[in-house]
Amino acid sequence: MNRRTFLQTVAGTGAAALAACCGTAIAADDKVAGTKLPGSLGVYNEWGRLKEAVIGIPDDTVEMDYMAAMKWLPDWEVAELKKLAGGRTAEDEPEVFARLKAQIEGHVKVLRDHGVVVHRTKPMMYPEEKTFLADIQRGNMLFGGADFFRVIGNQVILLNSFRYPFRRKQVWVVRPLLEELIKGRNARYAASPPPSPHYREDDLYLENGDIMLDGHDVYVGMSGNASSPRGADWLRQFLGPEYRVHMIRLAPDRFHLDWVLGLNRPGLLTYCPAAFIDGLPQPLQKWDKIIVNPDESAGANNLSLDPNTIVVASQYGRIADEYRKRGMNVITIPLDTTIDYGSSARCLTAVLDRDP
């Protein structure tokens, strides 16, 4: 079993190739960032016209250390993970790194070609941030942009409640851009609570790879390997009674919800039935459904640019054809290497603003 096969097993937003000592900081300069949009912002669903987003870079990618939270993995995968820990992709596998970077840039180009304002990242500057919690778990992966922050309505949540400690350092590099982008706009801003550096299975964990939004219905995946019930409870209390938070139990060999469920436009979803312990929640049961097979590991992790346009990894031609049958404009781009590292089109994209 090679590294790529292993990483797809644990994949989800930021589940794989989770990188290292050097991370990325947010840039707002003209070379790498879009232009801040004035006035209001908001996200109300997964398909409204995408207007503004943040996408990271893969610089300084290094594999993560094994930790107790990965005990659900079989022994051979644990051994593979331990063997890879600390390796820098750009040095150890330059051809892989080149493909990774090219595919991320290709995704950025698609978004910008469709009028999306895209803000980018640059390498992290400060050693204290690069080594934050590294004594507990090395690693840093900052091109899984969907987990930078989550916008629900006009409520902007800086994500800081990751199950894997190495991911928590990204808060230091997301904040500078995010706070600049929401300044003077209608955002209600908060950060999710940081878990203890001492790993506890039942701590408060909340990750955007587990969150789907349809108006006032918010769906949170529960595989036991990423978000936790306490995380969903925190989100429910933060959002208030206007929102209905539905927890979706996933098979224990899964990671994030967005690899097995996508809400593509009103009344259309993509999902992998084998991943759902209790089936779909009631509000989604009557939607038109595109079925993802268990071996199509990132088949649901697609990004709607508007209700009629969707970005799909080119390796999922069968699923792309299903969207076309339903009248959608499908943009297929190569994302096989980013998928090997846990991020397809949705995972790569931190959504700041959509049309309602």
C-alpha cells in the first residue's frame, strides 16, 4: 500500500498529507490576493453564486505525526503513517509536489475565470507559529482551505477546534487576512474554542469538512474521527434557535462529511449511502440523489459555483455525467494529487461570500 492509497483512506478536509513545521500565512498583496469586496457578506447554502473565497498554498508540506486519535486506523496504516512522519514533500518527492501545486493553481484559475474574488496565502513568517504545538504533534497542512473558517449567514467562525493538534496552528495564519476581509462589513465574528493540548476523545471538536448548510438547516457529520457532539452543541448554541443543527452519524472508517455528502443546488445532492449509519436526515430524504460508490472516495467533494455550475475532479467522469444529465454546467479539472492529500474542490475552498 503506497502513501497515496493510505491518505485517501483517512481523507477529508485536511485529513491527509497533513503538513509540517512551516505553514502558510495569509497574504493580502496584489500578487496573491483578490480585492476585498465592500459592504455585506453571507453564506446561506452550498450553491449560491460564489463571490469571494480564500485558497491556500502547499509550500512546506510535511507529513503529520501519528497520535491516539488515529487509533481507528488498521495497523498497517499506522505503520505507514509513522514511516512518513516528518518528510517534506517538496524535497522527498518534488514531482508529486509540483503536481500538487499545479492542481491548486488550476483550481484558483477556474474560480477567477468565473468571477470569484480569490485571496491567497504565503509562507508563514514567525518561528513561534511554525512550531506551535509541535512538541505534541508535528505537521501543518494549509491548502485545505475549507477548514480555515466557516460562514453561516453573516456569522463568521474562525475554526480552531481541530481534533488533530497540529492543525490548530493555522489559526495564527488565517486570522490576519480574515479579520482584514471582514472589517467594516456586516459580519458577526467568533472563534471556535481550542481543545486541550492533551488529547481527549470527547473534547469539543468542530471542523468545516463536517458542516453542510441549507438555509436554517445545518448538518454536522459525526464519524468519531473529526467533529464531536460537543462541537455540534457549541455550534447550535452559537447560532441560536433560528437554526436547526442535525447530527449525521457516519461509519467509523470515515473522516469528514463532505467526502460523502454534497448539497449541489436546491433539491439535488450527491452522497455515498454506505457511509451513513442512519441514512439521510429527514429534510434531505426527498431530494434528487446522485449516488457515490464507496470506491469513489471524493466523489461528493465537489464545489458549486452557482446553482447551475459545479467543479468536479476529472477522475469522476461518471458523477460529472450525472450532473450534466440534470442540466448543469460541469467543469472538470485534474485534482487527483490534491485528493491524495485529502482535498478535492470543496475542501480546497474557504467560502467567504455567496449569493443567497
